[in-house]
Amino acid sequence: MSHTSASPVVFKADMMLLLVTVLAAISWMFSKEALDGFPPLLFIGTRFLFAGLLLAIPGYSGLKKLTKHQWKASSGVGILFGIAMSTWIMGLFYATHLGEGSFITSLAVVLVPLISWLFFGDAMSRASWIALPLAFAGMGLLSLQHGFRPELSQLLFFTAALLLSMTFILNGRAAAHVPALALSAIQLSIVGIVAIALSAGVEEWPETWTTDMWWWLFLSVTVGTAARFFLQTYAQGMTTPSHAAVIMIVEPVWTATFAALWFGETMSLSQLFGCSLIFLSLVVNRWSAVRMWLARKS
């Protein structure tokens, strides 16, 4: 797709994608608030199952046309995604610092080329090789604040990042053969089923759901998941993937900002430096896209 830098379409896509990063970041706040009443796995399972069913309404015609192979491929990625999100929500449950957790989780972007190289033999770009040591240096600074004693939440967020990078790779392969809306509806529903099944085995469910629980769940399903997906899909259809990728980099910055405003979080100097290195690794990893984006804006 080709648009000039002054195109109203490109500007509209940029603003929508920026809004998507805001919705993704504020979803961290909704989820953290919800965990005051919900067991973590039950919350993430209910959130994704409802969101998946919500997306199945506009995606119904596409779902009816899927073959058995397409259902199998979509469900397989959904199971891996479910394990990844179950790991992430446990990290959020134990987290004392959401901003830090968002930067660690964003490492999934940097890990994608490495995982692709290790398991699928895909070539890694020079930018990816430079981004990796920056990312791990940033992670090291976050875990070395009190000697090498990484917190449980940090380990869970990093594990989630690894699983999400694998999900991203497999999802890209599935998306080439399955309509995006149908694929998302299946995957979100499968995430919900996986997490609820895990929750049934290890968690004690609340006997009653309070108004606050319903409220944070509603916001997480509608604003943090369904609305975010619709906007992202619509905006990406008006611009190039590389252009969209640059704007999506800012999500952890928004998350850290909202966490500071919402929960009064602050960062130590080592945390700031560690998160800055991770953010730099994101920019380096997507440098070709960043360069194209800057050229279009000039």
C-alpha cells in the first residue's frame, strides 16, 4: 500500500494505532484492578472467552467457511497463546511494578527473530543481532537490583515473552491461510478455555462476583480486548505493517506512564536504565521500519 506522508489516510491510521497502544496500556490497569477480586487464571480466561465470543458475532460467516485443517491450525496457536497469557497474568498477579513488567513482556518482539532463527532456520538481520544484547542487558539491570535475585514476576513475564514470540511466529503462518477475524475469534476463545481449565484445577473460585469485579471485567473485555482488536485491524488495513510496527513500540512507555499516574509507581535509576535499554532494543530491532517511517514524515 502506498500513501504519501501528508495523506489523511496515513494520518488517520497513525492516530488510530496510537489509540490502540493507549488501549493496550490501560488494559494493564484494568487487569491489575480486576485481580483484587478475581483469581488470576479465572479472570484472564473469562476475559478472553467473552472477547472471543464477541468477535465471533461479526466473524460468524468466516468461521462457517473454515476447513477442518484451518480450525486445527487456529486452535493449535490458540492453545500456545493460552499458556502464554496464563503465564503473563500470573506475572501480573505477583508484580509489584507494572511499568517494568510491560517492558519485559515487550521483549517478545525482540525474541521473534531469534526463535525464528533457532527453530525455523530464518536469517537474522544485523539489527536483530544488535537488539538482542541490548535487550538482555536491560533485563539484567532489572533483575540485578538486589544481586542476581530476579523476582518471580520478572521470570513469569520473561517466560510469557518467550511464549508470545513463538505464538507470534506460528500465528503469522496461520494468518496466511485463515481470515483475521475468524482466526482471532477462535484464538481468543481457546485462550479463555485453556485458562479456565487451568483455573478449575488450581484455583478457588469466588462464591459471589461483586460489582467491581464485573466492572473491571467488562472494561477488559470491551475496551482492552475487543475494541483494541477492531481498531488495530482496521488501522493496519490503511497502512503498511512496517509503519504500524513503529507506532506499536510505544505501548510499554504508555503502560509505565499510566502505572505511575494510576498506582503511583516510581522507578529507581537502574530500573529506568534497564527499561530504556529494552526500549532501545525495540527501536533497533525495527530500525528499518523506523527509518522508513521517518522518511515518510520528512
